[in-house]
Amino acid sequence: MTTYTAIVVDGDTGGEGRYNFEYDGDLLKHSPATVLRTFWESVDRNVLLTEHVDYELNAAMKNATGTVVTALGAMLREHDGAVPFMAMISKKRA
């Protein structure tokens, strides 16, 4: 399993969170949309346990070397509605 880190910034409050999640293989070989889907599935399963969370993806891209995925969208919380976000995902550094 490879560990990845997502840095997520809340567009409403400017708050920031860092989340580690695992994937069996090289997640960054997949499309940016797949990387985001894998991250949000991890959030739904392991972070926000009291409510369902989904997301809306507005834009996602990899940097020139393919080592960082950057995305813009909205986290769709069951109780709080849409929360705009900006996320950067890469392999966790030691």
C-alpha cells in the first residue's frame, strides 16, 4: 500500500486540513478524476463517519511531472450542504 497526503482548503473559511489515505498501487498513474474519487471515498469511509459525503469536481489537473494533482470543486455534505474546496494530492513524504 502506498500512502498519499491530501491538503484540502475550505473555500468558505480558509481552513486547511491534511489527510493521509492509502491506495494499493500507484494512484498518480491514473487520471486526476480517479485520484479525487479515491480520496473522497476514503473521507466518506474513514473521516466523516456520522454523515455521507460526496463531491462535485469542477477542475482537476496534474503538474508537469505527474506527482501532484490539484483540484477545485465542492464537498457535498449530507448535513451542511456544499462546501467549496481546493485540494492538492501527492505521495506522502517520509
